[in-house]
Amino acid sequence: MNGTMMNSPLVLSSLLERAGTLYGGVEIVSRLPDRSFHRYRYADFYRRARQLAEALQKAGLQRGDRVATLMWNHYAHLEAYFGIPSAGGVLHTVNLRLHPDDIAYIMNHAEDRFLIVDDVLLPLYEQVKDRVGVERVFVVSLTSGEVPAGYEKYEDFLAAAAGDFRYPELEENEAAGMCYTSGTTGKPKGVLYSHRSLVLHSLASALADTLAISQQDSVTPVVPMFHANAWGVPFTAVMVGAKLAFPGPHLDPPSLLDLFEEEKVTFAAGVPTIWLGMIQALEKDPDRWKLQPMRMAVGGSAAPEGLIRAFDRFGLRIVHAWGMTETTPIATVSRIKSTLAHLSGDEQYAIRAKQGLPVPLIEARIVGDQGEVPWDGKTMGELQVRGPWVAGGYYNLPESRDSFTEDGWFRTGDVATIDPEGYMKITDRTKDLIKSGGEWISSVDLENALMGHPAVAEAAVFAVPHPKWQERPLAVVVLKAGAQVTVGELRAFLEPRFAKWWLPDAIVFVDEIPRTSAGKFLKAKLREQFRDWFADGEHRA
Ligand code: AMP
């Protein structure tokens, strides 16, 4: 027997409608390229997002057509986040940090029909424009008002709307958004989000035990809106009617700290690199910024325990989360259960440094060579997940079937453990694992330990071929400005924490660590660079 409730579709336009009607006075602030601030309110955002939807319809947008964005985090990108899906289109956020060849590949694969681009990013688009088939390009004037010939002004496009927009009858399983994975190997793969998945993900992200985003918050998505929908934070913030303070292109620690102070930011989300830089700025000049008590969602790479502790000393609370483009992305969040509140401070920090518990409606399991492994906190295997906002396939890429199991789980490619309480801990990417003498070594644990040393700004550990052990770990370390430490001291620092065979055979000081477009360590490049380091079988420090 069915229940007798209404079967209302879960669509993003409902979130826009509610925000526009109930929270018209709430502010949306955006830092512009010239560092000045653009300010308006939800009432303006609501009107303009609907204008965009209407203008797109008038331009002939068909259901499911892809509209690409090449934009920083600001008000106009938020208008695209809601205006495009509300018109029945698909918001395709293009990663501006990628190589132009990859951007061209992605835009062609997605068959983007229209593009909205920041004026400051036009030079990037110019590098691909002859290789892609975009019909019309709308330029957002963030600096001067002028746009070059061949392009249209976004403002003129909006002005073409008469204000009589009516939402199409959207179905919840229709596509609303699209992101390509920024994998470190292979071609980018398209993930196509449905309205339903984005609405459910927003509801789950707002929960008190996950990211706890509420109307009372002032929210800064530091993570780019072109990367996994800025972890869905813009959707969630609009769903609850929270103030938004966008950083635009200014992501250096002092600019962000100024923004947090001036806009009284209470919630922000970003990758560890951002917070590692910020803690250094705070420690150097502890009285410069008067911040609100903040929660910071950290993911994308592991949040080192030392970072969590350091921010606690400033009354700023890191909430560690794990996810992927394929999981929309929030899938696990580390919060201390009420039944574990009695644990010591150290034990609680160890839990907070894990990637956490699956959020409601997401299931996780660890699979080894012999099938599912026990939740003992020790046995490593591949992390597999499933749930209503986990990709069930990639866009137009039949050969990617290997990413899914026969029984309907997504293979994350991450190696992890789950402890008896259900806390998941990432130990590596499958391809980043170090296998020494047949045993696995977790590069992430070694990196986090090294980054806990007061002289170390950043550390990456990776596998280098070794004649005797097949692979041995090598660490590259960037020191904090003005700090000094010897290899011997770092080794002594690691020794009590790890089995002897886990210790890196070499620790090399470098000026910087190569990164992917998403700010993650580019281990493939490091492996290549240091390929012959142990070729003669010597342990070279
Ligand atoms: P992306 O799809 O670009 O967001 O990358 C997803 C990948 O980032 C995951 O498969 C993990 O390898 C990594 N990742 C995300 N969050 C975390 C985290 N909290 N700790 C460690 N790795 C993470």
C-alpha cells in the first residue's frame, strides 16, 4: 500500500523560490577583481536568477542543454547556479585552472551550447574558442563595462527578460548540473547531477551533525564554484537563506581573513592548503583579525591533526569531511558521537582527523581482495559508497563501467579503513599507495605527521622504485619561512610514531610541491622527478 502523501518533485527552483520570498533582505557580498565589494540582497539575486532563466528560454534553451560557466566565486555565478537549472538547463561549471587543451576537451565532450564567462577570464576562453562549438557567449563585467566584439554583455542578456518568467514543469530526475572530475591521471569524466540529488545533498549538508549550515550563518565558499559545486555550499546556503560572502579571485590568507572579519563569516569551506596558509598568517600576527567563532569544513585532501589543533587555539573549529565530484561531494563528516564524549582530548583529535561517519542516506564499505573487510580500524581496502547523490555512471562514457561494482556501488579509488564506531579513515589513493616488500604504507599518515612538526609548512610522501623493496617512501618537505630543521631531526620526530619500515628512506627539502588544478599534491609528477633516487639501492637522505 502506498502512503497518501503528495509526490512533489525535489527541484532546485523550489529552493530559489523560497529564498527569494522569505529572505529578500539577506545580503550577498562578492569581492571583485579590483578588491572592491559588490553588495546586493537575496531579493536582487532572486530577480536576476529568474531573469537569467527567462533570457535563456527566450534564447531557445532546450531542456537538458548545457550552459557552461567560466567564473570565479561571486554573485553572478550564484545566479547561474539557480537560473540555468530553473530554466531546465544544465549548469556546467568549467574548471578554470585546467590546461586549455583539457578545457576544450571538456566543453566539447559536454557539448556546451552557451557560456557565461567573467571578463577577467576571457583571455583563457580565447585560447579555446576556436576549438569549441559554443553558440553565444555572455560576458560578466567585473572590471570595465566593455566587452570585445563577438561577445554579448551578460547585463544586456538579463535586460532582455520581460519579467514574466514561468518555471517549466521540472522533473526531479532531470539533469541540473555537471562537473568534470579533475583526476590526476586519464581524461576528465563528466558527472551529471540531477535536481533530486542536489536537493537531497543540500538537505543533508545543512544537518546539525554534518556541515550545520543555518540561516544564522554568514557563509564563505572558499572552494571554487567550479570544483564539485563548491561542495554544494552555495545550494545549501540559499536553501536556508544564509548570508553569502564570496571571495572572488582573492584567495590569499590575508584577503580571506579580511573578508571573514568584515563580513562576520561563521562558516567557510576549503581545501587544507588554504587553511595551512591561513594558520601561518594567524600565528604570525595573532591580534590582527577579530574573527567570529567559525566552523571550517575541510576536505579534498586529509586535514592534518596538527591543523585541527592549531585552529582550535584560535577558537576556530575545523570540521573534516570527505567526498568526491562523484558524490556531489559530501559523503562523510567527522563529528564526535555523544557516546564518545568521554574520550580524552587526544583521542577526540584522532577521531576528528579521520574522514568521519557516512552522512544520512550514504552507505560506505571497504572491500579487499577477499571481499568486504571488517570494521576494525586496521584492515585497509577500497572504499566503496552508494546513495542518492552518488554517481551511478559517467556522462557519455560507457568504458567507465569499471568504476562501479556489479552490485551497484561506486568504487572510489580511495583506500581506507573503517573503525568499529563507523569512522572512515582514508589511507591513500589506490594509485598513490606505497607497497614496500608487499606491505602497504600510508603516505597520508606520514605526510600528516611531518606537517605536525613546527618547522614544516607542507610535506608530500610518495613511492619511489627500489631494487630491494619494489617501492620505498620518499618525503619532500617545504619549510615554513625562516624555519630550520635537519633531516635527522625530522626522522627522529617520526620515529616514535611509526613502524621502522614506514619511515621515508629520504627526506628532501624543496621550495614547492607540484599541485593539480584542484590544489592537491601532484604525486605522479613527484614520482617522475624522483624516479631514480634509490636506483643504486642506497638510502640517500
Ligand atoms: P575531487 O573529485 O577532485 O573532489 O577529488 C576527490 C578525491 O579527493 C577523493 O577521492 C580523495 O582521494 C580526496 N579527498 C577528498 N576529501 C578528502 C579527505 N578529507 N581526506 C583525504 N582525501 C580526500
